[in-house]
Amino acid sequence: MRKRSKYRPKGVILDPINHVLSGMKRVGDISAGTTLMLRNHTALEQVRKGEGTRQDVDMLIDAMNVTEGLAWLKIGEDWHPEIRAAQDALLELGRRGAETGRFILRGPELTALNLGMEIHDAQLEACTIGELEKAMDLVTKLIRAGKARPIVRKERNAEQTAD
């Protein structure tokens, strides 16, 4: 059996001029940006009503991660404490939901999450598609590096605790 090579070819952009031009468009100016904001608000509304599913919470987590990524790229960087509060609210919601199977927000969490979503919408209106892609790449790298806070804590085995 042959050893697998580590070489992975990079993707080829078939139309580089169009790719660069589309990267300079504002997210709020394209229909996909409007669709993205609508899906985020629908997920928030479902969780607010107490009918949220895991997919809704995952969508909100993705939105807040992108919000933080855009803040690191200097788009709305002065909102770091509010973004962190929204992420903390999502973390608590996710942990409660993992235990109970129901995703129900408490009052302060809903307030923090509403403000976080408003910040996210303002960032999407202000950023370009290229900046949004950079923020998403940054978030992906941080998650792969293990620097993200997990919702479900890994419990140690009984054998490991005996050591």
C-alpha cells in the first residue's frame, strides 16, 4: 500500500476578474445578504418563542462568531463587550439546551442576543463580501485551533479521575 501524499492542490478561480469585483460588493447590496439576515432573524425568533431547535441555535452561534470575526477585522470593533455578552448568552442557552433538549432564553440573555443581532446586521450592511469571507476564515481557523469555547463540556472518565 502506498503512502498518501500530503499535497493537496488549491482550487482554481475560473473568472478572477469577476471574483475580485464581487469581493468588493457590499453584503447588504446583494440578495444573498438579505437572505442571510432573514434566516438569522428567523432563528432568533424561533428561539425567542421557545420553539428553537439545535439548527436555530447553531445558526445564531455562526452569526455571533462572524460578528466577532468582523470586529477583529476592525468592523464594529468598539462593540466587543456587547458581542461577548451575546456569545455568553448563547453559550448558556446551548448548555441548558444540551441538558434538557429545549432551547429557552432568559430575559437578560434575550436582551444581549437582540443587541448582538443588531450589531451583526449593521456589520453586514457595512462590510464587503471579501471582508465577510476573511472573517469566516478567521473563525474557522480559531475553531480548528481549539480556541473556541465548546458548548458541551467533555467529562473525564472514571478511570482518568482515579489517577
